[in-house]
Amino acid sequence: MDREHVKGAADKAKGAIKETAGKVTGDRSLEAEGKVDKVKGEAHKAAGDAKDAVRKATS
């Protein structure tokens, strides 16, 4: 697991917590912020996957 995958997992977890907290408290801003963090996490995961694919292809 490289840095991108770790960052992605952290962002997704943080986003899930914020989104849930926003739903529970009725804070739509916090809920939206959580969704954005989850998308960032997915982007980092995709970048990590792409790096892994390049490493495998060049090995």
C-alpha cells in the first residue's frame, strides 16, 4: 500500500464521519463536506491504482 492509497483511505473515512455527523445533526454543509472528502478519497485511490499498474507494467 503506497502513500496515495493511505491518503485515499483516510479521506474516505473522514468523509464518511463528516457525512454521518451532518445527517445526524441536520448540518447540510457538514454533510456536503463529507461527500467531497469521500470523492477526494476515491481520487487518491484511483491515483494509487494507476501508479501500481505502471509499476507492474514496467517490472
